[in-house]
Amino acid sequence: MSRPPLTPAHVAAVALGGALGASARWGLSDLVPDGLGFPWTTFAINVTGCLLLALLPALAVVRRHPVLPLFLGTGVLGGYTTLSTYCEEARALVADGSTGMAGAYVLGTLAAAMVAVEFAHRWSTPAAQQEFDDEEGDE
């Protein structure tokens, strides 16, 4: 299946969604600073972002609107989650001599995100997932 043609509405949806998602991440990080040496805020942001992204195919309104998957998935949740901060926080933990905590953070985030995605995946049918992939242009 070929990717649907990119339109200015698609680009605007991703840009606006990305700005909203990144702003939400920044606001949460500012509102709830990490404590006890573990990057809990980024951990929670990435795990909830994975859960919400994996839930999108279960929502018929999202699947049936050509711009919503891009706005919510690529845009909002792409801007909300953060691989770069995750990696930087893990690097900083190692640099501070907290290698064990860095390993727990890296592996814990991966494990929790996979559990969240598997949980959310069970809420949508294979047909709904395929419909969502077709709208978002995944191949």
C-alpha cells in the first residue's frame, strides 16, 4: 500500500500536535520535578505516551478522520514522549556514578512501555489497527 498524499492540513496537524505535546511534556516536567534521584517524570511521560499511542487504533473517531491519527499520534504524542531526554537522563545517571539506577531506568522504561502497549493493543481489533495504520501512512 502506498502512502496517502501529504497535504498542508497533514503538515499543520503534525506541527500543531507536536507543539501541544511538547508543551504538555515541558509543563509536566516543570510542575512535577524528579525526586529521589530517579527520573520519574520522564518515565511516566514516556510510559503514558506509549499507552495513549497504542490506544489510538481502538478509537473509531480517530481511525475514521484522515488528519486525527497524524495530529494525535505523530504530533501530540510524538511531541509528548521523549527519547532524547530519556537517553540524556540515563547518561547523567551513569556520569554521576548511579550505573545501577541508570540500568533500572533504561530497562524499566522499556519494560513498562511494552506492558502499556500490550495492554492497549488488546483494546483494538486487528482490522481497527490496520485501518489506523492506513490512515497514518505506516507501511
